[in-house]
Amino acid sequence: MCLAIPTRLIEYTDDQRQYGKVELGGVVRLVNTTLLTGSDTTEPGEYVLVHVGFALSKVSEEEAAQTMALLEAMGEVFSDEIVQFTDSAALSAVVPDDAYTQ
């Protein structure tokens, strides 16, 4: 099962805002942020839903907290998703080198 996990956007890593760093429980991961446009335009410090390396949409801090509480109650399914979130090796293989710098 795959879930969209709420994370906090730390920063964009390129001028085009196509990649950004997100944080969840102390784990920082690079994600594709090209879908964060229009009403989902997000600034650092705000929360986004992340699924398979893509920030899908902006969510409020309250919605992020409520979603995390529900996900944590799922037990093993949620634990498996967190393991996948922390394993960023597959994503970094497809991210351009300059996405890591501003």
C-alpha cells in the first residue's frame, strides 16, 4: 500500500522550484515539487503531501497533524511507508546534480 505522507517543506533547492527538501521526524529528503502550482504553491515552512518522491499538494499544519495521527494509528502499514520515505537512494539517482544546490 502506498500513502501520501504530510511533510514540512524546508527549502527549494533550485531557482525553478522543481525540487525541494522536506522533513518528517528528523529525516530530510529531496522531492520533486513541480506539482506545487496555483493554489498549491508552497513556501518553506508550510506542509505538503508527498507520494513516491513527489510533493502533490499543500496542506495546513492542522491537516498534516491530523493525517499523521491517523497514519500512526495504522501501525505496520504506516511503518512500512516511513521506511520507504527514508530510503532516498532511488530518487537521488534521477535528480540532476544541480538540484542539490541553490
